[in-house]
Amino acid sequence: MLVVGSGGILSFGLIPLAGTGINRHIKRQKQVEADLVNSEKKLKLWVDELEERNNEISQLAELSDVLQACFTLEEAYIALPELVSPLFPNTSGGVFLISESKTLVEPVATWKDDYAYLNLFTPTECWALRRGRPYFLKDSQSPLHCQHLHPPLKGQTLCVPMMAQGEALGILQLIAFETGQLTSTKQLLANTVAEYIAITLANLKLRETLKNQSIRDPLTSLFNRRYMEESLEREVKRAERKEQSLGLIMLDVDHFKRFNDTYGHVAGDIVLRELGQLFKSMIRGSDIACRYGGEEFMLLLPEASLQITQLRAEQIRIGAKHLNLQHHRQPLGAVSLSLGVASFPRHGNTTETLIRAADAALTLAKATGRDLVAVAE
């Protein structure tokens, strides 16, 4: 547009063009500002995710360190809820192990809401154990949920099999209170946690197995002689320190050679095995029963007086006579025991003197006619 000025000078109308340029500039500036805000939001999300990943790595390291420091499976079971729960906020969970018989799965550690857990279930009731890989249920309304969960379910569920040396030990299970919490990242984390737990529990099981093999008699499952002697020495010192009594029973199967000669060594093993079960059923949890050698056994009764020890020996003698032993459906006959009883400090104040006193009492029981209880002199 051509404009004649007051001085007669011609000029072009630039105002609309200038306004258009300004508007474009403002739009670009706003877009830059919006992009900057979005970038800041993305950066914050990345920083938050990075902090969360770093925190998870630290917690995983703590989980690994604590589990490796556990000496027993029971210690690990106690530690698991405190170690695993922080990794999966707003979720309940549990660690479930398959029994030795492979027929049942039972919880050994649970945290937060455990409304959805049954006490026991079979491996076939879990899709993760059936398929051998994690099973994620993003919709609680799906009919394909694991049968070991109590309906109605909330949010999402994830079952991760815990594998060690190609064998399924059990599952790690997580239940989110709301949908969207068990993200793909959290599922990967659950896989890693399940691996850590599986390796630790497998190692602890192996350690306990080796320990039991070193201190127990394989035939009777009672403690062996070495463990008994170590335990007797410890209990003598404890009884001396606390000024308490300590009972000792040494016993022998009467005419044991007859079982082997008449029915064979397998029958003799049956007698010893059943006697081991009898002893375990008739002693307290603090008592110690061991196979001392051959057909000889020894029972250690902490804090038991001489009278109580003698009474316990008599109960065992009577209990053995009521055993109904058979081999190939053939009765093996009645079992009788000779038992010698000694007590700390009355019959000795060292492991050697106590064992000699109990052995002398056992010899006296055999010489007197067998099938009886004799007390050390």
C-alpha cells in the first residue's frame, strides 16, 4: 500500500507485515518454551528413573549381602520380607517353596496383605510353575489367574518361578494393589530377585544337607558319636556353670545278633531304624539321641535329675517292647533293651567319667538279666 506523507514523500505501509513477523516470533518463542518445559519434564523423569534404578541396585546388593550372610534357611525366611518388600512398593508378596515330595507348595515368607494366599497348594495350581516361566496377569478380572489365589483379586499379579540348577524350587509372587504398578521394568526386577533368592536358598539347602550328613547316622537319622561327644562336653560345662543336673542313658539291644542271624542284616537295620524313631518320639526337643556304635545308643538329657532320667529310661524300655516289627510281612519278634543310667555331677563331673559310669551301669544291666534299667553305682 502506497501512502503520501505530510511532506509529500511516498512510503509503503509496513505495519501489517511487521505485526505478522512479531506474531511468528511470539509463536516460535512459545514453542521453544513449551519444548523446553517438555524437555525438563522428560529430563526429570529420566533423573527419577535413574535414581530409582540406582536405589534398586543398592537394595539388590543389600539383599544379596544379607542372604549370603545367613547360616540357615530359617534366617533367610525371616530376612526376605524386609529385603524384598521395599523393591516393590504398594504390592504384597510372598516366597513359596516346593516340598521335598514335590506335591505341595507352601509359603515360607510373606509381606503386607496376605489375604490372597492359601497355606498350601499344588504345583499344578500355579501357571508359572506349569509353564516354567513368569506368569503376569495384568487384569484381575481374567479367569486365567492362578488357582492358589483367593478371589476377588485386586490390581495385577505376577508369579516368577525360582530356578536353581535347572530345577524349580518355588515361586516369587507379587500382587499389585492397583493396575499399572507392575511395569515391565518391575517385572524384570522381579526376575532378578527370584534368581538371587533361588541361588541363596539352594546353597543353604546344600549346606544344611552336608551338615546333617556330617553329624547324623544315615541309618537311624540320629546324631552320630562325634556329635554326641561334642554335645556332652558342652552340656557338662553348661550344667557345671548353672549348677544343674544332667542325665545320661546308654542302652543296648538285647541279643541283636539273633535278628541278623535269623532274619538277615536287612531285618537288623529295620530294628535299629525303628528304635531311632522311637527314641526321637520319646525325648524332648532339648534332648540329644545318638547311635553310639553298632546296636548301642546314647541319650543326653540336659537339666534332668537322676530320678527323671531313670524314669525316662524305663519308659523307653517299655516302649521298645511294644514295637511291632516286620520284614516281608514276617514278624521279627519282641525287642528288649538293657539300659544304664548316670547323672552329673553325682556319677562324674567330666565327659569321660560320665560315659564310663553309664557304660558300667549298662554292663550291670546285662549281667543282671537284661531287659532292665540299672543305675550307676
